[in-house]
Amino acid sequence: MKELCPVSPEQKLALKELMGLLHAHIPEQERLRLIRRVLRIFNQDGSACAAISQGLGDEARGQKSTNMILLGVDWRGFDIFECQAPLIVKALGLSTSYHYQHAGKLSMPEVLAQFDEWLRGMGKRYLHHDSESDRYEGLIVDADKVDEAIVLAERAGSRMRLECF
């Protein structure tokens, strides 16, 4: 795949800037480790989407629960969302905790839209990441950095937006 679509220096720089923007709230040593990990996968694979998903989502070597930024669930992963969403909110350093309990009435896109609404009140937004799979993945970003994150993702060869993919 890498031979068909080589990584350009501009893509690599954009991905590095995007990861720095998304990880701005976590301790420097952990931020740098995750950025290196994502860039290493990007250099090997050539796909920014895969690098973000695999680099952060790997349970063994990716993000730690105390510094989560990537939320990844499948279309019926309500129990995973119930567990991960409060961890991400806590990792962001928000003083208000987030509680979710699945009542069986909403689809996953609707649950994520409600989460985004809640985050909006905290000055944050939930950006959906195109994982190129059937999973719903997203990252939290400051509300005033949404446009910058979307542009950086596009320049890196990935896609992010406020609506589900």
C-alpha cells in the first residue's frame, strides 16, 4: 500500500500537528509517546486513518485510560460507550463528570450526538473520525479548534467532521 500511495512530508507534518492539537491536555511525555506511535504506524502503512485508529486504539500500546482521547465503539457498543465516555471526560480535566446509561431507545449516532451536545456546554466538541471501518470513532477537541482539526486531518489524508460517517 505504501508504494501505491507514498507518505508526503506535508501529510506527516499535518498528522503530527493534528496529534499535538488533540493531545494538548495530556502530560508531555505521554503526548510525545502517542504522537511517535501514530507517526510510526503512518510511515509503515501510509494511511492516516489507520494510524490514528491503531496508534491510539491499541489496548496494549495505545492510549491509557487516564489519558484517553479516542473513543471507539461499534453500532451496538453502548456498554463500551458507558465505560469510555466518563474516562475521556475525566482525562480532559473537566470538573463535571459525564454519566450515561443505555435505555435502549437511541441509536449509537444519536447517543454520540447527545454526547457532543453535552460537551458543547463544556467548550468541547466530539469530532467523528473516519476509521475506514464499521466502528464509530471520535476524538474530543476544544470547540474553537474544530475547524483547525478538520483541516489538519484532511491535509494528513484522514477525515473528521461533526456528523457521523
